[in-house]
Amino acid sequence: MSTRLTAERVRGDVDVLSRAGLELEEFLAEATESVGRAVPWVAACLGTHDPGTHMLTSARKFGHLKQVNSHDHEFGLVEYGAVEPTAFMELAVSPVPAAGVHLVHDGEVARSARMDTFMRPFFGFGDEARLVFREHGRAWGAMALFRGPDDVPFAGDEVEFLASLSTSFARGVRVGMLSRLADARPPADPSGPAVIIVGPDDQVLQMTAGAEQWVARLASPEHGAERFSAVSGLIGAARRYARGELASPPRARLRTADGMWLVVHASSLTGLGNRVGEVVVTIEEARPPEIVALVVAAFDLTPRERDVTQLVLQGVDTKEIAATLHLSAYTVQDHLKSVFEKAGVRSRRELIARIYFDQYVPRMNSELGPSGWFAS
């Protein structure tokens, strides 16, 4: 690693960036460049994750990875389809939020299936260091840094330094997500069911017209086709769930390039003959309970502040909130004041509008459908 002075400066720079209220893309680009001054890399990949499920929701690539075919579909299947100590899902709950493949496997990088079957054959990388962006127990994203086959592997002090950046990166991603709440301008919704059928060989067998439209909207000029790797990750995780390696079926809340929130589920199908091993992916527009939890988490509220906010969203007045939570009315007001400050609002009305803005406001004049959600 570079000098201790450089490391301290980089740590301070990333912390300042995380508190600057930057757009997500700007924060990740500037913070990744800063990290390179202390921990040199030839390529980097940063992803945002659903803090409730640890599934990938978007990705950005830097350095060598921007110049090559990134094999996003294969990556999602490899990353989420197997158990590995340096996989993002494992690091999300690990005591230490960073790891180096060379270090974890005592110099035998080939013992990592991800490196041996994917990173080395496709890109020729010699080592990888990873960091999960974690704050108050929630993982908001992750970073993977790479070095070439002739480069010095990532050292222990470099991995330790990366771990020290975890909270700052998590804060920057969380704030960056909130800065985009007012950007939603969703066009008309795709019509019909949104279903993808994936075969045992992990290739798409069938896709409804609605699913084709949603997948197209998950891509963006900045990300290319990389958002589909999030769907591929769910396919890999569905296979792990079918093997009994995960406790619940995989799902993730994804945001389209034009600002619409979606919920994507994946599960293995049971069938006869050549239908065995297929996975079905369903995509639907997120409903209020799905997104409220995500947005409220992004405000970084304490557990009691979340309780108060949930009741405010239900229209409960201060006296009733106090009785329900066994608090004094003054304490409830103190919690509300803190919530308003974190959300950048001045009243209950503004808080409700802020939380529901990107789903409700564009559709205020729409009729409600049978599901209780806005009809197209």
C-alpha cells in the first residue's frame, strides 16, 4: 500500500465525498479514483445491493473492465450460484467487510472457483480484493478491485484499509440513492405478465413481451446491459435455494433507468423430463410496502424513528403514536424532529410526499387496480 499519509488522506477524501450529497454515479466514480491512490488497481467493479436481500441491483465498471466484454450474465450466475468465502453475500454478513482472494486462499488463487473459472479465463486477473459497503448492519453495495497476473497481490494492510472505508461508501451510496428520488418520470407500464423462463443451461428459453420491456428499461446509457447481471444473480441464487443453501427464495428491488422501482423474484420449477432444472423469473412494479422499507432505510433512521415513521405513514396522530409505542408525546415529537432533519423535510405532509414521491406523484390521477396498486 502507499504511504500511511496517503492512506489517511484517501480515507478523509472518501468520508468527505460520502457526506457531500453527490449523485450516486458521481460519488462512486470519485471515491473509486481516490481509493486507487492508496490501493492501486487495474480494474474495478462497483455494485449497489438491495440492503434487505444482499442481491445485486446495479453495477459500474472502471479501468480495464470498461474496455472488454464484461460477461455480465455469466458473472451473475457465478457470483450468486455458489458458496464462496469472498462472495458478496458471504462478506455482507462477515465480521470483516473486506477480503483478498490471494490472502484468503493462502496464495492459491485457483482455489477460488470465481477466479479460476471466470476472472482468470475471461480477463486474466491475478488477484481480487473486495469490500462490502456496510452501515448499521445493512449492506448497500460492494467493490471489487483487480490486479494483473504479474502484479503484487493485495496485501493484508491494503485489505484492512479497504475495510476502514466500508461505512463511508455505504453512506455515499445511501445518500446517492436518496438524491435521485425526484428523478422518476416513468412512461406507460409494459402490459401483460412479465415472466422469464431460464433453462438448465442458464440460457433464456422464453420471455414475455412485458418482461422484454422491463429488462430493456433496466439498462441505461451509463451501464449498458449490466443491469441484467442483477437478474442473472437471482437465477444463480434460485438454484442455491433449490439445493437448500439459502433460507428464502431470492428477490431484489431494482430501479429502472427511468426511475421506476421493480421487484424481481426467481424460483426453480419442478417438472418432468427435459423441464427439470428450469428457473422462472417474475418482474413486477414495486408496491408501497416494498419501497417504503427501502427508502426509510436509506434515511438511516434509528429503530424507534422507523417505528414512528411507519405510524406517520399510516396517518396516526402524535397522541396515538405515543400510546402505541408507550412513549410520551414530547418524545414522539423529538423523534419526528430527527426524522424530518434526516429526510430533509419540515412536516408530516412533506415526509409522506418525500417517501412516496417517485411512485405516487407521477400516477396521482390513475385508477387503482384489483391489487390495490395504480392501474396502467
